[in-house]
Amino acid sequence: MDFPRVFILIRDQDIAYWADFEAWKNDIIEVNFFNPSERAEADLEEILTDAWNFLALIEEEEENQYELNNGYEDDGI
């Protein structure tokens, strides 16, 4: 694994959904390291960029699933 293990706390999910990257990284999230000694060596900007890109991929996949289900959640009905 290239990165230290981290836990990213999203303080406000509703605001995070609509935030741009700068607001997201500066005001909405908090990065916590499982091993605090790794923080000094970590490239925090790279960790945040990868986390942001991962969320974008998740959002894209959710949109694809929504379209596949003709705009409806698959609730078995």
C-alpha cells in the first residue's frame, strides 16, 4: 500500500455532496491517521485528491445504476 492508512471523517454529508474540492478539503472533511507517526511523511494533498476522485467514481456508478433501473431503485416491486 502506497499511502498510510487513514480514516476520513465527513463532517456534513449534505454540504459535502454539493461542495467543490477546495471547500471539501478545507471545511468538510477531517483526515485521521491510524498510525499518527505516518502523518509527517504523508502527502495530504495526494490523499485528499484520491479520496475526492474515489467519491466521484462512486457517484458516477450510482448514476449508472439509476439509469439501468429506469430511474427507480430496485425494490423488488
